[in-house]
Amino acid sequence: MTAQLASRQSFRPGKDLLWPICYWATVAFIFAWAVWQRFKLPLDPIADPDTWGYLSPALRKLTGAEFGHIQSRNFLYPGFLYLVLRCFGDFRAIGVVQPGRGWVILTYLATSPCLCPRLVSQSFPS
């Protein structure tokens, strides 16, 4: 005689563990692919007509003038550019650091409990 299984979960051991592993493996693959694609491009930043409004406050501060608003921009992105240029001293660093900033924000959004409460609670059990 064979005994009956107590529940359906006995059929699929580790079922709850598979989804978070697949999710994070996919996220890691997408990030790795994005890094690969980014570094295939030249590192020189591309300028457009909006560039001066963001870059001017950072350059003014680096040359000794006071950090001021230009073209009604807020201080967050010009401040970010100032920190990057102050730390690295090269415009090509903007092209490297800025995607990293985007990855940090994307990772935060992907793991934010307010956006994906079910996924986060499954991935990070308390």
C-alpha cells in the first residue's frame, strides 16, 4: 500500500524559492547586458541645447563663482554634476557615473515595498 500525500506542497519542494531566484537572476542579467551595451559606446558625453542649464552651475562652482540656478533648473542634477566633476575632474566620468545612478534608482524601485509589496515580501522574508 502507498500512503497518500498530505498536501500538494509535497509535490513541489522549493516552489517558493524558485520565483525569487529567477527574478534576481533576470535582474542581474539585464544589468550586465546594460553595462555591456553602455561601454560599447564612446565615453564622451553628448550635449544638447539643455546641457548648459544643467552644467553651468557646476562649472561656475568649480571655477570659484557661487552655485546658482540657471534657466529655472532645480539644484539636484546640477549638484550631482558638480560632485562628479569635483571627484573625477573629467567630463567622461559623467557618462560612467550617471548610468550607475540610474541603476541604483532602478534597484530601489524594484525592491520598494510600496511598488511591489508581494514580490518584496517573498524575496526578503522577515
